[in-house]
Amino acid sequence: MAKFAKKKSGDLPAVNTASLPDIVFMLLFFFMVATTMRETTLKIQNNLPTANQIEKLDKKDLIMYVYAGKPSPRYQSTYGTEAKIQLNDKLADVNDIPGFIYEERATKREELLPLLTTALKVDGDTNMGLVSDIKQELRDVDALKINYVTKNGNAVEANN
Amino acid sequence: MAKRDAPEVNAGSMADIAFLLLIFFLVTTTIETDSGISRKLPPKLDDNQPPPPVIKERNLFVVSVNANDDLLVEDETMDLKDLRAAAVKFLDNGAGTGDEACNYCQGSKDESSSVNPTKAIISLVNNRGTSYKRYISVQNELVAAYNELRDRESMKVYNMAFTEMESIYNDPGTSEKDKDNLRPRLERIREMYPEKLSEAEPKSSN
């Protein structure tokens, strides 16, 4: 009766994990395709306001980002709690904006210059004084196309 | 000679490597695309520029925001939620006659309000102490008022909302042929309700 010999009991067969890498690779590729690299580390708080009459910003290479807001808690001992501007990776002053714009323009091809847009990522609690100083500087260097980056949602309910 | 089996490569740690890569990408990337309200700043003022034309009081819709984020619209306080309707009412008034008549306006033709959407100007004055999110929501409501009227006219003429046509036009995937089709339509609607939103430099005091 050898054909019907019982298997040894109590010995669970190992689960086959050979396809696990395939699954994880699939996830990995999804994230690689669907996301973009984070380019700057924010040193300021950046809780964007909400609006719903918005347009998408395409062509990422033609956008210059200007961030503004209160310094993050761990930088507050160095920079204080007053709202600050961040250009690329460092905190800056309003006077540094023209230089930043010229620097950005120098890296772009000449025919693309009129398409350059300045995206303002400003914290919702910032005072308009700082924002209009930024706008004044941008006017001075003829960077007239701007975009107030916002979250998508009902403006009346979310900003009250 | 006995056939020797090639030893199987142990792929057990492959999953670990893949997980490591996956976590790296999860941490260093963001999924969002940016979107927001697009504006165009006025060019730098020239010293020998001719003085601006005189604007009649009735064609001007003044919205001011103070340092406490309160709204003052045409000398009356107003809640943010009523701003859109008030702006639509002002823009769509169309009380003009003769050359200034507006044959597509559906407003109440109030004598003390704007004569024609092409003449109507919204002026936004804010204080240096106004919060940015209040400024954005006021901007948003005013843009919404323009979009509402443009959508209405666009639905009448082309059976398609203006905002929809605009987003198709701005989509990089749209072919040049479709864009050429859309451009005159967008321009025509923009001419009917031109976005005349002027911003004064903020006041520093209350």
C-alpha cells in the first residue's frame, strides 16, 4: 500500500514567494512613472489657500517657483517668525528676486523666455504686504506672467 | 555522462531590493501637479505715459479688503459668499444705449450701474495687512463671476462652456488644428466679457 502512504503531518509547505518581487517591481514602476522628483526642500510653512477657478500648470521646465511663508518651527530660532521668501533652497529677501529671475532666464533658451511663468506658492496666512512687494519686484524685471498656486476646493468655505 | 542541473539562483532577497527602491521613490517624489489662478501683472509704469482715461463712476466696481479681512463692496460691507453674485450683476447690467448698448446682457439695466461689460471695470484694493488666503478667495470669486458669464454666452453660441474650451486649448495634448479652431471662439467670448480687473497698490494703513 505504498501508493497511499500518508504524508508526514504537521509540516506546512512554505508559501511560494517567487512572485513577490514582480508585484513590488510593478508598484515601483507605477510610482516612478506617476510622480515627479521633489526639487526643493521647504524651509517655510506652506499651507496653500484654496480656490476653484484654477488652471493647470504644464511645462514644468518653464516655471520659476517663489515660495513665501513663516519659517518652519526648526528654523524659527535662526530666522524669526516673520514671513520670509524662499528661492530655490535658501531663504531670501525681496531684493533677491530680480537676481533670481535673471539667473533663471539665463538657463532657458531665448525663444522660450516669453513663456516663462512665475508660480507663487504663498502660505495662506501671509500678509498681502509681502505678496505685493514680490509682485512689485516681478514687475520691475518684466516677469509679468504669474500664477497663484492653490489647492482645489471651494474658496468661500475653506478660507473663512 | 549524467546531466547536471544548474543550481537555482536564490531570488529571495530580490523582494527586499525592490522594496528598498520602492520606498526610496515614495519618499523622494511628489504626485501632485501644480494648479492655480493665472494672472498677468501690469507692465512697469512709464513716466511719460499719457494719463489714464477718465472712468465713469458707474462703470467702476470697487472691492476693498481691510486688514481684518472684511469686505467693502461699493461702499457697503458684504459677505464673501455674496461677492460673486454682486459682480455678475454689475458686469451683466448693460444699461447702455446707442453705441454702448449690450444686446447679449441679461442684467437689470440699472441706471446707476455699468453700461456695457466691455466698459465695466472691477477694482480691487487691499490692505498690506490683508491675509493672502482672503485675497485669493476674493480673486477667485471675481474670476468666477467672469467665467460664469463667459460660460453662459459660450453655451448659447457654441453649445460648449468657455472654461471647458479653455482647458482643452491649454492642454498640451491638443492638436494644432483643434487649437486653431478654438482660438477665434475663445477670443470672441473674451471680447464679449473682457476681464478688466484692476489692482491698486495696497494701502499701508487702515
